[in-house]
Amino acid sequence: MKAKQKYPILSESLSSYYFNLTPVMLDKVMEIRNWVYELSRADTRIGEIEECIKWGQPSFLTPKTKSGSTIRIGKVSDTEYALYFNCKTTIAEEIAIEFPEWNCDGKRALYFTVDQKLSKTKVIVCLKKALLYHKRKSDIL
């Protein structure tokens, strides 16, 4: 596995989900997972991440600060996985506008293929949109 697991996986259900992915998909998913935790450590507005299974997929929440909207990550097929955002938010729509070259449905999901090179800079922009969603909304108001 290229993307080392820097942050412990704290539940059996999460471990089971992750380690049933193909090695190449696990690698990509762990890379994104690491970035979620790095963002939470680097930005006090995000605060502690709670990772759990929601709708059958690993999900990342910000229970202490309530700054974010839930992010889920899940396998779509053997060669595709997605980041899912709450469909009642504007997160996916914003991503579709900002990164038109990506496969984003503009409603709730951003799709990646396992052979697609991830741009850390761009993925972090997307993760921040979700992890700071409620904070951004209140800053605008």
C-alpha cells in the first residue's frame, strides 16, 4: 500500500469496509482519508473528526465544532469510487463549477477512477468545502 495508514482505524466495521477494497482503491481511499485528518489537525475550525459507517460507507463528521457536512467515501465499482456530499447542500454543485474537468454530478457525488491521479491541492479544496460547510454558510450570512 503506497498511502500509508497514518491514522488508526478505530472500528471493526470501518476496517472491514476498507480492507475489502482492491489494493489500488484502498490506496487512493487511504490517501483521501489521510487528507481529511490532516485538515482537521491543521484547522481548529474543523476540529476533531468522527469516522463511522453511515449508509454502508465510511463517513467523516465534525461532531464537536459542527463546522462541516458529512463526507462519505465509497466504492462504486471495481474501478471507480466516489466522495459523497449531502445532497441538500451546494457542495457538489460548487465542485462541479470549480473543477469542470472532474466527474462530479453537481448534486451529491464526485467520482474518481482508480487509475486517476489525485491532485492533493484540488481534493483538499473539495474536502474543505464540506468540512467547513456550516462555517462558510454562517460567515456569508
